[in-house]
Amino acid sequence: MPAVKETIEDVRRLEADKYKYGFTTEIEQEFAPKGLSEDTVRFISEKKGEPQWMLDWRLDAYRRWVEMTEPTWANVHHPKIDYQDAYYYAAPKNASKYKSLDEVPAELLETYKKLGIPLREAEVLLGVEGAEDRTAAEAREAPRVAVDAVFDSVSVATTFKKELEKAGVIFMPISEALQQYPDLVRQYLGSVVPVTDNYFATLNSAVFSDGSFVYVPPGVRCPMELSTYFRMNAQGTGQFERTLIIADKGAYVSYLEGCTAPMRDENQLHAAVVELVALDDAQIKYSTVQNWWPGDAEGKGGVYNFVTKRADCRGKNSKVSWTQVETGSAITWKYPSCVLRGDNSQGEFYSIAVTNGRQQADTGTKMIHLGRNTKSRIIAKGISAGRSDQTYRGLVSVHAKAEGARNFTQCDSLLIGDQCGAHTVPYIEAKTPKAILEHEATTSKLSDDQLFYARSRGLDEETAVALLVNGFCREVLQELPMEFAVEAQALLKVSLEGSVG
Amino acid sequence: MGVIPQLSAFEAALAASLPAGDLRSVLESGGLPHRRVEAWKWSDLRGALARAPSGAGALTVDVSRKADQIARLDHQPDLLMPRLAAGLSDGCPVYDLQDGETLSVGFEAGEGASHHIAAVNVPAGVNAILRERYHAAPGGFANIALRIVLGEGASLTRIVEQDASPDGVLVVTTGIDLAARANMHQTTLGFGAKLARLETHVSHAGEGAQLSLGGSYLVASGLHLDQTGIVQHTGPNGATHELFKGAAAKGGRGVFQGKIHVEQAAQKTDAQMNHRGLLLADGAEIHAKPELEIYADDVVCAHGNALGAVDDEALFYMRQRGLTEPRARALLTRSFLAEPLEAIEDETVRDALLARLDAALEAVS
């Protein structure tokens, strides 16, 4: 594997520059007043020129949120979050179009460079004149990825818009969709994750700033992979994205989400909500690579990632597949789930979670079998290193009417070092004899024999560990789209920096 | 969440019977365990006792010999039910087992609520058998706590039989301490009650101790059996092997909660946990939560859990061989449930339990 050599270099680079993506771009921002109140909610809604029903929806969520208490059941520990000590809205002030790249503020360009976004793509993202046509021409030959960049809270620009329009696919910031397709948004928003679903989802419902909206019409196979780069910027700004993806009958869409965040000292709160709706025969593939700032070696700083992701396989024969590579964040609290409502619907969850340093991750999935002959498959790989703690928490529930349901779950944990923890907390509920549920879990350390073998072949310890870890995760890596598989492998290596010896 | 639960008349009376203090205030503030308490999410004790057992209960404890002493004993400080049992008992009979001894204890809970605590010591090097049998009459609620301590190199075979107790409620909480090289082999055979919970906590502190936890359950209509086992590995080189198998008939409910906790000091732990459940008909329910919590890296820990129905292919094969479907189903269910019982070394005990299982299967089918 040629990638191995990079590991050492990557790690060295990290020594000097600790976190490659840990930088803050200084551009003017427009803030909502600090703290959270009904006024904050009104401010956000007004900023976005939302219809009255949306404001009412948000206010209802806010009022309910005030009554709720923060959940404490997850196996994570952190100081109490002061919700009044954060900004709930920040938008880049200067979102207008540029005539050429020269006009684009240098800091902004630098951000894109560090993120590894090609210049041409950056041009489009920044709204440089004529860039879209040039890029579209080039893209005809190359594999295509459409990027909807969330630069802090407002989606700055959207690429490949025209291409998608031709196919009838709607892909735009949710704030724009609220203007252009209010009925569609209203029909589906909150239909998978209800306003009062949980503390953080309710908070998100009240103050969500932006996110992506995707609608794939009946029978359409989305012509390209859709992707969003979430970036948190602005000191002390929580991010509250709201993503809504609808695949109509017989549609197919693959959505990629990758995240990096700047380095900082204060903990950042991130409470996103992702809702997927798959109608009859539709298929959605949702892939995530998450490498937000995990905090320093002592666990100072880092992102609090409290996310609610849920898919509703509403139609018969629908299918949703979640794939995630979680290496970042100080604290992760995330359970991408599938409600298998339609007969013959399928849910999949493939996950790699790596924790190092002082990271804490409590992640897993829920598969709720309601329809007949529904199938679910869960493959979760957890790697704990350093002084980190990791929990797989999952629920497989088969209701009485879900005849012919089938579940297979496999959770494997790998411990590197004796200061970390790996936990498995599966919940299995069966209410029909006509279902088969299987669950397997193992916890072990890297095999000495395998390490010895690799080392006797001339690999140094770190390289050998990287090789074995990649092998351990192979089943999940295989599920990632090409664009992400490479990034994910690189991330695994970097994330385990300093865990050996 | 955040709401102070209203105590039922039964809970209030229970609290009032306790002396003022920590235990009483715990009960007053939270009541008995209910669905919102994570460890009891599938076994709603408060719900099962909604119709309060009337008056002080009559618990008949039938022991094969006299206790060696009566002591005052507290139970795990963080567990409400055994604390209540200790707090509401007059004293705790303590049995020091002799080498080769078989101690038999039968618990028969009559109408009303009763609490009891007992302790069993297995001194170093001693090899003994402990047999327990539990039954609760309709309207009866028994809350029983046991403390079992195994000395160095001691060996104990513990057999627990829980008779079907429709309309009875039973909670048995056992705390077991294993010293170095102790060897504990526990097997349960349970048939459920309106609500029955057999909860076992094992502290695996001694180096190289061996634990085998297992059992079979068969729950018929209206019966609920919860088997909860928490194993704490704190010493190195310990081994735990768990095999639980159960079947639920129409209207029956099985719950398995297992947790293996491995502390950082418990290196070289070998822990395996297995639970398999058969749902015999529509309307049966089985819930499982097999947990691992691992803080040591040089360990081998695994758990498996499978729920489903009798294998269609095996059924088909047997019917081809001329067996009727009910007969084939019964044979398959029997062989499935017998496995944990077959591991019992003592032949007499094993045969007795298998015979009880057969009788119960006959009644269900």
C-alpha cells in the first residue's frame, strides 16, 4: 500500500502543525446577538426572510426546548454547556459575486486551499463570474461531484446547478428552498425527526441556520455525487445545519458530507439534524467523513458533535445506506438511524470511529423494523487509542407486524494502548417469531502475531499498525464512494498519530 | 425526566416502614424501579406492583439445615432492591458451607410483600453445591437478596430454579465475590412470573478466577422473566463464560441483560457472553441488551446474541423423516433449551432440571 509512507510524513507535519485544518479565516461576519431567546429565533428567521409558518415552527420548537432537560444517558463527560454563551447565527457579510479570483479575499482562498478544494471548484463556490461554465465543460470528462459549501452558516454557493436542473434534481441551501419550494419543504421538514424528538434536535429546529436541501424527482438517478463541506468558522459559533433529502419514487442519490473545523480553545457546539426520506423503490446513500477539531492532547477545546440523523424508508423496496468515518470532535453523540416502514425496505449502517487523545464517542445506529421483509445490516468498527473512550450504542427493534425481518449486526472494537476504553451497548427487541436477528461483537487488541509478522517484513511499528487498522476497517472502507475512500484512509492514519509505543 | 414521580400507596407505605435515612429518602424520591430507569427498562417493577400486595407477606424459607450465625449485613450500596431487602429484614442468616455439602433453600412467597436477605460463604478450597428454588403465590411479592462469597480456590455450583408464578412478583438479587482461583458455576432454570427478575452481580476480583453463568428460560402466556447479569472483572487472568438460552410462547416475555465490565487492571481477561432466544409464536417478545465495557487492552471479549424462530430447514428435514410438525418443533425447542442445563456436572441435579424443562415444554405446546 503506497499510502503507508505518507503516514509518517503526515504525522511529522502534524507534529509541527498539529491539526492541518485548524485555522481561522478572518473575514467580517454578521452575528446574531449572543445567547438564545425568542428574539434570537426571530432574528434568524427574519435574516432569512422566512415565511410566517417557518417562524412559528421555530418558535414552537424553542418553547418546547426551554421545557426540556439535556440528556445524560450517553457515556460521555463534559462540563455543562452554557447555551447563553454562544452565537446562534453568523453569515459571511460579503457573499456577493466576484468578477475574477483576484477580487476574492486572500484569506478565503487560503481556506479553500487548506481544505484541498481545487481552484476551479473554489471559483465556482465563491461565485466568480463565468466559472460555472468553464467548470462544467471540464467536468464533462472528469468524475463529477457537486459541492454545496456551508461556510459557517450560509451556503456560499452551489456548483453544477445547471447540470442538476437539467435532470430535475433540486439541490440548494435549505434557506433558498424555503423561498423557492416552500410547499415541498413544509411537507417533509420535521416528518422524520419531529420537532420534539430530542433535546438537541429541538434546539436545532429552533435555530437552524442553513443546510442542504435535495429533492430527486421520480425515476431520476442523480447524475452526480452530491457533497457538502461543512466548516465551522467564527469564534464561539455553534453550527446548526438542517439537511433534508427526499428521493421520490424510483430515484437514486448519493450524498457525501465531509467536515473540517478550525482549531480553537472554547468548546464548540454542533447540533445538526439530517432527515432522509426514501419513497417507493428509492435509494439514498449518505456518506460522512467527520474530522472536526478533537481538542488538544489534554482534551482542551474541540467540537461537541450532537447530531440527529434519521432516514425514513417510507416506500416499499426503498433503501438507505449510512456510511460514516468519524475521527474528529472532542465528543460525538450520533446515531444515524433507519425507520424501515415500507415493505421490503432496507437499511444499512457502516461505521468506522476512531478516538485518540481524550476524545469521547458514543455512536451507533437504530434500525426500526416496521414493514414486512425489511432488512438491516450494521457493521461498526471502533478503534480506541490514547486516553479516549468509545461506545457503540445501537437498537434493533422488530415490531409485531414486521414478518420476515432480518438483521445482522457486527461490532468490533480494537484497543490500542491500555489507557482507553471500548464499550458495546446493543439493544435488541423482537416481537415476532418470523424475524431473525443476529448480533456479534468482539473486543480485542491488535494481534501481536500480525504485528510481529508485519515488522519482520521490515515495516516500522507505526506503519504496521496503520496497515492492520486499515485491514480491520476494510469492510466499511469498501462501502465509501471513491472520492471519500482515499481521504478516509489518510484520516485513519493521521488520527492514530502518537498512539503507538 | 426531571419530573418527580408520584409514589404509589404501596411505595409510600414501604418508605414509611423504613427508619429515616439515606435508603428511605432514595425510595421517597424515586420510588421502585420502573421503565424510565435504564436498568429496568424492560421490567417495570412499579407497574407490576400497581395493584399493591396487601399487608405484610408470608415468606416461607425452607432450608436443609440451620444457619451458622445470624448477622447484620448490608448489600451493594448502589442497588435499591437488595438494600431494601437488607433494610427490612431482621437479620441475615449466614451459611458456611462444608466441603462436599449441598445446601438447599426453598423460597415460597405467600400473599403480601416480603423481604429477605441471606449469605453463603464458601471457604477457601471448599467444593460445594447450593440449590435454590423460588415461587411466589398470586398476590405475593418477594424481594430477596443473597450474598455469596467464594474464598481462594473455592468451588461452588449454584442451581436456581424459578417456578412459574402467575400473578406473583419476584426479585432476587445476588452479589457474588470471587477470590483468586475461585470457580463458580451458576445455572438457572426459570419460567417467569407476572414479573420475575433474577439479577446477579459478580465481582471478579481474584486473579485467575473462573465463572460460568448460564441458564434456560421458558415463558408462557402472561409470564415475564428477566435475567440480568453484571460481571465486573477487576483482577487479571479471569475468565467468564456465559450461555443463556430461552424461549417465549405467545404472550410470554423474556428479557436478557448482560454486562461484562473489564477494568484496566484486569488484563488477560477472557470473557464470552452468549444469549439466544426463540420466539415460539406471534405475540411472544424477547428483549436483549448484551453489553461490554472494556478498559483493558490485552483481553479477548466477545458477545453474541441471536433471536429468531425454530429453523424451518430443520423442521422440514424432520417432517420428511415422518415426525409430525408439533413433535418436530418440540424436539428442536427441547434440544435448543437443554444446552445450558447439560453443562451441569452433577448428574442428579442435571437430570432433575432436564425433567422439569420437559414437563414445562409439554405444558406449553
